[in-house]
Amino acid sequence: MYHQPIDTDAAEKLPLSREAWKMFSFDNHEVLRLDMEPGDSMENHTNDWRVIIYVLEGAGILNIDGTEHPLKAHQAIAVEPGVDRYLNNTGDITLKLLVNKTNKAG
């Protein structure tokens, strides 16, 4: 079950206002693929997940507890559970992300 590759086209499409897919989900772990168009912003939020964001393409700014972290392709950043965060696509192309989430209970 976990040893088969999955294409974005075969992944579960998430009901978000932007393009998002759940690539894998098991136990307390999820891997998401997220696309944000130029100028798109993800609202400020917190959750119970430890998140590692890897930038596949594009550029953006991840604000963590009021501190801005510029991001570009081939960079990764981790965010701990319970921390305020929001993300903006500041580039002129689609910001493509791989989001690795682990529930703090896991």
C-alpha cells in the first residue's frame, strides 16, 4: 500500500480555494501538494501539526509569529504546532509546495 508511487492526478483533491492534493495520509502523517497562484495568500492560522514546507517552484514569504521568512525553490522550512503562520506567493509564477505534516500526537 505505501510502496506504490502516486501521481498528483491520482491523489485526493482537497476542497480548498487553491489547488491542493493529499498525496499520502497514514497514522499521524500527511503529505500534501499545494499550488498557489501569483498574489495568492493563505490566511493566518494555527494547527496541531508540525509542518515542513518544501518549495518545488516559485517564491513566497512565510510569516511565522510575525517574522517573515522569504522562500524560494529548493528551500525547506519547519513550523512547530500551535504557531501562527501565513503564506504569500510573492513571485510571478505558481508557487508549488510539498507540505509534510506530522500530528504532535505522533
